[in-house]
Amino acid sequence: MNASEWKEKLSRVGESFSSAISGAASDNIAEVELQFLGRKGELALLLRDLGSFTIEEKKELGRLGNELKGRLVAALEAKKAELAARRACGTDSGKSRPDPAGRSAPGTDSGKSRPDPAGGGAKASAGLDLTLSGRPFPKGSLHPITQAMDRVTASLMKLGFSVAEGPHVEEDHFNFEALNFPADHPARDMQDTFYAGVKDASGKDMLLRTHTSPVQIRSMKGAALPLRIISPGRVFRSEAVDASHSFVFHQVEGLYVDRSVSMADLRWTLDAFIKDLFGSSARVRFAPTYFPFVEPGAQVEISCVFCGGTSHSSVHLGPQSGCSGKSERCPICKGTGWLEMLGAGMVHPNVLKACGHDPEKWSGFAFGAGVERFAMLLFGIKDMRMFYENDLRVWKQL
Amino acid sequence: MKILYSWLCDFIETPPPAEELPGKFARLGLGVESAGRSGAAVTGVVVGRIDKIDRHPNADKLSLVDVSDGAATMRVVCGAKNIAVGQLIPFARVGAVLAEGELKKAKIRGVESEGMICSAGELGLEGYDNSGILVLDPSAPLGADARALFAPPEQRASGSSSARRHVALPDWVFELEITPNLSYCLSHYALARELCVFYGLKFREPVLTELPKSAGTVAPVSVTDPCLCPRYTAVVMKGLEGAKTPDWMAARLRAMGSNPKGNLLIDVSNYVMYELGQPTHCFDLANLAGPEIKVRPSSDGESMKALDGIELRLAAGTLVIADREKPVALAGVMGGFYSSVADTTDSVLIESASFAQSAVRASSRKSGIKSESSYRFERGTDIELTMKAARRIAGLLLEAVPSAGVEQVSDNFPEPPRLPVVAADPARINAILGTAMTDEKIFACLKAIQPELSPEKPWQFTPPSYRRDIENVQDLAEEAARYNGYDLIPSASSMPVMPASSTPLAEAEAELRGRLAALGFSEVYNYDLVPLKDFRNCLLDETQAVELLNPLSSDYQYLRVSLLPGLLRTLRYNLNRGRTSVAVFETGTVYHKTKDGRKEERVCAGLTYGPFPEEQHWRGGSEMSDFYHLKGVMQAVFGGRRGFRFEKPKHRPAFLQEGAALVMKLGAGEAGVLGLADPMAVINSDLKDTQVYYFEITLSSLAESWKGSFRDRVPQVKPVSSYPAAWRDLSVLVDDKREWAEMEKDLFSLPDLARLDLIDVYKGKGVPEGQRSLTLRFTFSAMERTMTDADVNSRMEKALKKLEASFGAKLRG
């Protein structure tokens, strides 16, 4: 027998021990011990064969043999402890059987892994403290806005909306002009704009997009219709930062253009979307509002997802009005029963024209929602600034 | 805009209760920001006169005042400092109801007080100085209801001359957010009209003074470009010196948040603007050279001192009002200093004009002046309103100074504007809304807005002059929905099914995020806008960066070129809050200036610092994160991607330490870099410990690999042998310079090698200097048979030979 044959035998001993111990039960654990680790056990016999090897070989092979012995002893002790624990829990039938979970004792898994030197099994006794903490595994987290955005995107994709993207540093044409914000129109005052020190091809200062709506234009211009897209992304407005304002925030824009699209389609789509997000009891209502790129325009409110929209007074009159004075007011919807969630409307004919489509033939709807608001509602975040503080004490909770 | 309920009621025959208005406003798209009561139900307060003031015997700061209400004299205790004998003051008798409640008889420092002298606040008036008592106009009738002085005169019915005063208190104040399309609602009059049109209420037109048609011409008016000023109405009045603002008008202006000056010639313009929505201006006729009015573009080099005293240099072509010599007002924005009215003004020229929106917006922007006037003109005013507003002003002036004379009434209105005619097809309106309204229902709405609409089909809808926002059938559809309520729109659809897809970039990003989070990294968001010091700290080139032209502050002046500075900030933020372990990543956009604009790139970057995993455990097992830890993370992130490998960088990657950085490749392209963050950048970012490991992945390269065929994106399974495998360890000594990756690559050519693990790397005792000991574990497996000892031996011999021959390795004894 040369050294490598000996090693091979040694590894076989390890393997057969591992299958024997995994099926061992309290009634035959002693036999297993005797078979492998007894004075005339397999390992002892193999070690006796070392006598015929050179000094160097003896050193190496002896070390390997002793290592295996250590592993076998440890595994055996662990098994004994396990059986003792099972007996204590009454789950041990006392009969030997194959391990249902296919577990194997440490150190014998085809000889590849090594026993855990701190192996708790070996040290554990019948008095296991099961309340000790389990091994920690690294736990990361996704940013709440990512999570909110992912939910919104997934929901809308179910309704046949494809994702479209656009740049952050945008041309005036896409951000305003083509969206029916003519130059010198007061509607431009509605969105405080950052201008960037670079110019577009026509020599105009470029700007940081103030909404995700330019992606409407980029997607529609020269494109084949029908078209159904969403555009999630980051937008910028020159506003001072406080608990409910940020100069950087996120929107999701939706657009559907086809022949004879109506506002009823829009309402159905938002209904389906909101029900998917907040459950089938969520309701949607429309009120008139203004965005230059839609006509008619609608502000979309959803029934309060926290109080279930139980309060139905249409508009609240403030603390002096005496309305709902003593009943508990929902802090999220302030007792109105409704939450402002989206802006929407029918694509303005000027927008279709700017994209080269005939508004007599095509019509469409568009909608947009702020993702921060959704994330704040979802996770109970009270202050916008938290989104960019990145306090891991908070993020690790997500 | 603020709206007073009482003022609104001036124009509605039977106004709805204030409590119903917020709902009614919201239904029309008028955002209600706040609604609250103003004032209080005050009764029992009369006009009194202070006859005598004595010192309080027991208190230095109190006085004993004799107040007469015309019938009796009462002694009251008063703490105000602004009292004087002869003043008329609001006097509350015992039993009066004030803003705070009922007034009771009281002893103050031992002296009985038979009433109280009130401040404006106690009378329920808003916007007044409440530090002392309210001093009334000397003309107020003694003994009269003091609160009534502050109630506006009831609109006079035409023909009747009696001006009853009504006291509609408490009042309500609504703060409305009015979007640009509804700017025709920027006044009490217009808002009342809107409520009447949409809720079927009876509208009451303001009563306007008839002006003499035969008045002459004192100051001729000329307009050079009627496109910029389509209408200019001017009224000249004389004999107005000392005209004072009545209390009721001042009270309303104060409640609107305006600050009345007391001079009626100034205050009346604001009052009429809030009432009718038409901005006007009064010039002092004495200071108009000519006198003459020229509406013209400014010429080169002209300047004007504005009302607020600031000298304005006018850009050539700015629309101005000029007299014979010089500009006297920035048209529609602000009046000039020299022609403004003062307390000594006797004659005025009242300007009530219509200016082009773009002209006013341009002057407002160029001059940097924003006024209530420019706000309204920019949004468009009703051209039919100029004469009404002029007559209203004249009427208010005549009411205050009945002896004043009207010397000129002129109206430059060469061409009435052409209004669009919109084909109001009910089928189209229903198609837009997805509704099935009857023709009658739609007609009722259109007719409410335009009473002159003929029922004959096809309906040709000409909007009224104030509705310049209505241009097409979509606009009419919105009106129909507003009229009937948006709830009319059903939730019903026959939208066809469409396939939905994401983009390679979005998919690559989502996968990367998910994997990093699963490996213990927390996702963070940082701002795209960064300070200059970020570049300096991280040794980045700021000349490549896009700078904002109008940053909020120097902290947010540039667009970021890298995610590293933000991540270091996140690290510092968390270390400062007691954390010892930070593993974070961010996916975001970085920006670079290019020759023809800018380039944006999506990047995923992250860093790790401190023990990993961060939780300490009773069994131990947490280690300081290091290069190999991050390398392992990257291996896991890219696991299964075809063509992924690490390579040594040809140049040192920016912000990574030389010799401690690797490049990650995907196929031919570079996917990113990882390594020890440049200690200089770390130290510059106010961090002490430089053991920060950083990675950066270019998402476009990842997305590129997503674009390949479907088959390339999904890992393909290789079969495994059903025969037992055999393993063998081998320890060798090799020169330090020999790299493991080379050996690994070489050894992989061994037949039947299923795995090769490097299980130990050792330097130190027993290993010669400049060398290291590597222990390799070979696992062999053949598909068709069990590996025999002889198989394994021959392969291990080959392995050793390869190592000896190619890498100078020696078997370790």
C-alpha cells in the first residue's frame, strides 16, 4: 500500500462513517462508535498500517489520520447531543432510520468541508439554550423609494405599460415647449426650474427635467402608435428643502395613445392600478385641475388607505369649522377620507401635434404620481429629508 | 389668493352658506388651501368719545377714562398708551359680546370699570395693529354701532340712493390656489360669477357709476402698438385732495393681507383689483408732462425711477407708459416714482388698460419686479373689464368726495379681439370623456357659460370675453365635466391588451440591486447636486462637471461626476452616529460635460467598511471587511454571467489605490472596478480610517449583456457525474511573484478536474522569504466511472509537474 492508497482508504472511512452516523439512533449509536473509533475499529486498524511507511510519510499520514479522528469524535458527540435533545423533546423514536433532511455530520461531506472548530454541536450538552441567537447573516435593504417605485412599476406593467427612459438634463423643447408650455407662459412658473451650464443643439440652456413628462414626447415623437408606456425616474425643482419638499424627487409617468381613448379608460386604468397597489377596497375619484399638457385635466384622489376612507366630508374646513370635532381624525388624510395621489388627464391636442400625430385621429391619456408620497405612506416616513440622510439605523429596518 | 366670503356675497343674489363653499370650489378645480373664520360676532360696541383721562390711583400703567357715548358718560379702566382726550374710540358697554366673549363688570385694581375701550382685535378686525386701542375716524357718529363702520356699504340697487350698511359677521377667509387656466377667477367678482355659472345661482353685477359722456380731453392717450396694448381706458378726475380711505375699505384690504395707506387714491386701485380683477393705476395729473399718455416701447438707454424708489434701466423695447418726456410707468408691472399720487394730489388720471401677456411677463422678468398687477396681466385679463373698473374707481372716489369732477373719459379700443369659434360637437365631447350625456345636458352647460349660444346645430360656441382659456373641443369637454361633476366619468374600458416590457438597463439595475441587498448591502440615495469640494476631496476633475446656472446654494452647485463622494458622506454620517460597520450601495446617474452638451451614465457603486457581517455573534465569525471580501461580493453579484472575470487594470482606476484595484470584465467590455478607495479621498472626506473598499459598475455595460439572446442571459446547467468523486490535497511553495490566477488557469486543463480550491495560503515559519505556501485541493470526477487511485495519482503528478515547470513550484515537505 502506498501513501495515496492509504489516503484513499482513510477518506472511505470518513465517508462510510458519515453515512452510518447520519442514520444512527440512540439504539445503535454505540455500535457506530465501536465500528469506527473502537480499539479495533476501522480507523485504529488503518493507523496501525502506518508502520510500513517512511518517516516523512508517517508524519503526513499520521496527521491526516488524527485529523479525521478528531472530526469523527466531534461528530459522534454532536450526534449524541442531538439524540439527547430529541429524547428530551420526545421526537426520538429510538429507532435508526435515514435522516430525512439528508443532513450529514460535519467534516464528512465527501471530505471537502472541515469541521467547525467552534462547532457548537460538539460542546453542546443536553441542556441546550435554544434561546441563544442564531447565526447572523448579512442583511441589506432596498431604499424605500426603490421599493415604492418597483411596486408601482410592477403594477402598471400588468396593465400593459412598457418602461421608457429619458435623460435628467433635458432640452427646453422636451420639458416645456412640446408639452404645451409655450415660452413666456405663466404655467412655467408652476415648476421652478434649474438650468444647467450646457446648451442644446439649438443654443438654448439645458435644464434639469422638472417632471418625467418629457419622456412622453421622446417616446411619442415619430413613434408608431398605439403606445402604452410608463416612465419612472428622478426629477428636479428649485425648491427649498423641508419636511415635505425636496429639490430632488421621483415620479412615475404613464401614457397611453391610441384611437378613441377616453377619460373613462383613464379612470378604469387608475382604478385597476390603485386596487392592485392598495387592495380591492381602494377607490379613486377625480376632480378638475390643470396641467398644460392635458385637457381635460384631473386631480386623482384615492380613498384613504389608513382609515379606509371612512370619513366622507368632501373638504375639511379647518379647526375652527367645528367639523368632526371630537371624533378621532385620521392623521394621514386629516379626516377627509381622501388622499391626493396623482395628476392625470387627456393628452392635449397640441402635445400630439408637437409629436407629429394628428389629434383628430389619435387621442390618449397621461398620468403622473410622486413616488416619495407613496413611499412615505407605505413606510410611515414623516420627513422627506430622511430619504437622503441614509441613516442605516432606519434603512436596516426595511 | 385670499377671498372674503362677505365680499363674494356682494355679487351673488342668494349666496350659499360659507361652509358649503370649499366643496363647491374644489369641484370646479379651485384648490382650497385653507378656509377659516375671520372676525367675530361682535355686538354692543358703540362709537364713544374720550372726555377725560385720570391716573389710576393704584396702578402706574393704568388710566381712568371718562367715555361718552352721546347719552351717558362712563368711567372705565384702560391700559392702552395711545389714548388721548377727544379721540373717538370703539366702546364696549358691559354686556357687549367681543371676540373673546361677553364683557362683564369688573373691578380692576380696586376701581370698578363700566366698560372697555377696544382694540381692533377685540372688535374681530384682522390685519390691524393690536398694541393699543383702535382710534376711529373723527367723523364717526357718536353712539353708533362701531362694528358697522367696518362693514362695506351694500351694493346700491340702481336708481336707489340709500346706502344701507350690512354687517355680515363673522366673515370667512378662503385661501385659494388658482391655476393659470383659471386665472379669470382672480377676483371676488369673477369668482362669484364662476359660482353662479356652474351652480345656477343668480349673479349680481356691480353697480357702476354713470360717467359723463361729454367730458373733454385733458390728457390725450396714444398707443403705438395695439397688439401690446389693445385697450387703454383713462378717466381724469379733479378736486380729490385729501381723499381718505374709508374704514370699511381699509378693513377689507387688511383682511386680504394688504396694507392700506389711508390715501384713497392709492388704496382704491388695490381694492378694485381684488374686487374686479382689473389692475389699475392712478397718476398724479400734475406730474404728467403734457399732460399726455403714450403707450410705447422704451427706447435705448431710457430709465425710470420705480414707485419703490429704485432706478430701473429699461431694456430697449420694454412696454412703458410715458408722458410727453419720459416713461412714467412700467406697463402692467409698476408705476413710476414721480407721477405717483401723494396726499397733496388733487387731480388724477386713472389708467385701466389691457396689456399683452407676453409683454408684461417680459418686463416683469427683465426688471425683476413681480406685482399683483403683473401677476394678473401675465395670466390674461378680461378686455371687457377696463371700463367697468374705471367706472368703479370713479364711483368710489365720488362716494368719498362727492364734489370731485370728472374731466375726461377716454377709451382707446381700436379693435375688439377676435374670439375663437369652437365647434361644440356633443358626440365628440362624450367620446373624450367616455360618457353618454344627452345633448340637452351638454347644451345646458355650454349655455350657462355662454348665454348667447344658439341651440341650432351644429353648435358654434364663442366663449365669453373672460374665458380666453377655451380654445377647442377638449376645453369644452372639461367644462361639461366640471359642470356635471367629474364623478360623471365612468370607470369603464375596452382598452386592448398590449405586451409590456422593461428596458435592459432597468432590468440589469433591478437584478443588481436585489443581489447586493441580499448580500448585506443597504441601498442609499444621494443628491445629484453636489458642492465643489466633493470634486476637490475626491481628486476629481471639476472642469468636466456640469455647473448649474441657478443653484439653490453652493452646496448644490454641480452635477455629480461620481457616486464616491456621496457614498463617503453616507459613511461619515453613519460612523458619526455610532455605527462601526457600513456596507452601502447606490445606483444613480453621473454627468459629464461634452463638446456638444452632456453625457449621462447610470452607475452602481458601493463601499464597505468595518466588520462583516456587522452583528457580533456569540460564536464569533465576523471579520473586518477587506479586498477579498469585496471581491467575493462581486463574484456573487456577477455569478453565472457569461464572460465575467477580474483583470489587472492597465491604468490606475480613478480614486482607487494603486496595486489594490481590479477591473471587472464582461466579455470584451469593462463592467467596473473594485479596490481600496484612494486613502487621500477618504482622508479629505473627514474620515480617519482609510480601510474603505469601493466598487463601481457601469450599468450600460451590464445592460449590454442583457441585450444578448435570451439564452445568454440564463445560466445553462452542466451534467454532474453519478460516480463518486475523489479529492486530493497538494501543498507547494511558490515565489511570491507567481499569481494564483495564472496557476488556476493552467491547472484547469487537467482531465476530469471537477473543482480546484485554494484552501490555504501561508507565509512565515518554515516558508523561505519571498515565497508562500499554497495548499490546493483537487477534486476529480469522471462521468462514466469511479475515479481510481491510479487515475488520481497520475493527475496529481501532472498537476505537480505543471506547477513545477510553469511556476517553479516545489512540493512542500
